[in-house]
Amino acid sequence: MRGSKHKVGLIFFPAFDWAISPDHPEREERLLYTRDQIMEEGLLDVPGIEEFRPTVASDLEINRSHICVPSTANIITESHRIAAGGSITAADLVFTKRVHRSFALLRPPGHHANRVVHGSRGFCTINNEAIMVEHIRHTYGPDLRIAIVDTDAHHADGSQDIFYNDPGVLHISLHQDGRTLYPGTGFTNERGGPAAYGQTVNVPLPPGTGDEGLLYAVENLVLPILDEFQPDVIINAAGQDNHYTDPLTNMNVTAQGYAKLTELLAPDIVVLEGGYSIEGALPYVNAGLLLALAGLDYSAAREPDWSADKVRQSPRVTEAIKAIVGELQEMWSTRKDVDLADIFGSGPIFKRHRRIYYDTDNIMEEQVERIRLCPSCSGWRSIYSGAARGLGGGLGRTTMIAAILIPWHACSQCRREAADELQAAIDSGRFRYVYLQDVKRDIYRRA
């Protein structure tokens, strides 16, 4: 039997004991049909493709990326810990050179989970990629340059939130236009915070985008950006709900398109996100993706109901994608010419206010974030947040929390100011919980 060109580690976790509801699109059958397909094709018998068991993420590993209210134990299940731990395993396999590439084929998904977590939104509670990124930086070096390319049909708003002001992370999200799909975000003008402006790249694709359009955006925009950014590791958050049979979206991508995307992107680590066509898409997409990661022929990975008419992309969609890509090419090439004071002010603090809806748990959050505009580092941040169940909940009727965040490479002045901000939040008596998250020193504390 022919061996793989690239050694691939597969981490499989279907979360048998976790589902939002028995008939919810996000349930264990999502991966069971995929498992059957992989076994039927004999892919685990191919020399160079090896299966590994996930680890279980600890509170310490989760709390580097999240402020879980009131605590991690109150928010997540064991399945969430194993999904995050499987992503960590995928990173360790690559960085210790046990494999060339890894594929974390697991659930629950995570890319809609923000820094602050009051509950679940978009089927996500904690962010597997973000937890993995902080593990990578703590274990293999804080100065590694990391690129996340999210190809889920839904905008990766949680990952964008977590890495919004992180100069060490490039975050690219290709997704169905937010005017037509949850979560209603991910537009081209969302470009990152003052310390990482331009490193958030959103590619909102029109409904009806097929292989042609997705691959055009990858070849003409994503690959040139990656080539310039020169990441040490490329992570693909591989949502598969762009598929033409997915019941929740309006896209037209095929298993062949996903496999070709994987070949072009050549990710070091792939982590499964969404994808809800349980029988019609996931088995074929995941088999093609695994073959492409291994450097093997994926031409036979095709859906039984595939036809050219079903997946044809209209000329109108093609022209729209070319216009979006052209706009983003210009924005990327001129990002360093932008006067940041025009966007974030001249300081010392940039403030933004957001309302965040947790559709899975019917929670409305009101959040005020403050970012120190520091000339020496990316600046400390404070988040003041309150959440209530139901769309009518307001800040006055919620449990209020404050979180003080100290980033990697924080300067001494920012550390002093963050300490003062923390004490002021405690002394104010306004907040039920006050959190400190100091990622470099691995300090997470709730007052």
C-alpha cells in the first residue's frame, strides 16, 4: 500500500455524551458517518496516517483564553475539555515532529466563543483554536507568528474577538456574507485593534459561492497575505458548512473544493468547526481533506449526488467575489499607511461598546472594552460586562463583571496601570466578580 507524502496525525472525538438536543444539527452523528467513511476507505491503514487520542484541557489552559462567568466549571462539560484538549494534542504532534500535519476531527466546535463567556452561542462555548494558540505560545515560544485561516461558512467572530488586538496572530475568515447568515458580522471594515490593525482579514462571500469562488479568494488573496506575513504555523479552522447540501447555509462548495483548498493552504494543523450535512457532505469532505493533508490523490472523494448543475457558480457571484478580493488586496497593501489616530483616537484609551447575543442560550450581553493605546506594547485591556437571559435584559438587571487583561510582552507601565485598574474595579463595589488574566505569567484570578 502506498504511503502518504506527509505524515498526518488524526485526533478523533465525536463527543458521544454531548449534544444541545437529540435532534439538533450539532450532535454526535456529525462525526460518526465520517468515521465510517474513513474506515471504509481504509485510510487508517495507509502508512503515514495515524490516529492519536486527545488529552483533556485543564482550567489553566482554558483560562489563558477565556473569562468564564462565573467559572470554567460552571460553563463547560467534559466534552468541551476533550475537544479543546484534542486541539492541543494536534499542536503537540506537529511541534514535536511526530507528524508533519494534524487533523483534529472533533466536536463541540468553538469559533463563536468570545474572550468573555456567559454561555453558548453559535453552538460554541469555548474556543478550541484560541486555547490551542495559547498552549503553543506557552510551550514552544511566545514570539511565534501564528496564522488562523477560518473557512467555516459562519464568520469566526469569537476568534476575531480573542485575537482582535494581538500582534502575534493573523486571523483570516472566509465566510458567507454576514448580511445573509448568523452571526451577522465579518465585514471588510472589521480589521483589528490598535496594536494589530490589518491583521484581521474578513472575506464575506456571497451566497451561491462554489469551488471556483472560494479557491479564487484563496489563491489571489489568502496565499499572498500568508506569504507576506510568514507565519511559523498555519491553522485551518475547517468548518464544512459551505457545502452545497448544508441545511443551515447557502453556499455551493464540494468535497473536491475543500480538498483543493487544503492542498493550496497546506495547513500545519486543521481543527474541525461547523458542518451539518451529516450524511451528504461530511464523510466525503473529511475523507478528501485527510487525503489532501497526506499528499495523496483525492480525485475520488466525491458526493454520490454530485452534478455540475448543482454546484455551478453564477457569473454574478463570480464578479462579486472578484470585487471583494480586489478591495481586500488594496486594504492589505495599504494597511500600514493608515493613520491609526483617525480610527482609535490619540489616546490614552480606546473604548468600544458591543451588544452580543448568545443565540444558543438566549443571553444578551452588554460589554464595554477599554484598550490602553501604549507606544511600547499592545496595551492592557479592561472588559466590563453584564448579561441577562432574554433579549430584553439590560445592564441594570444583570450580574456585572470586570476583567483586566495583561497581554504578552506587556511593558512595566502597562502592568502598573493594569494593577491600578484591577484595584479600582474591586474597590468600586459595582461588580460581583472581578477577574485578572495575565497570560504571560499564567495568572488567572477571580476576586
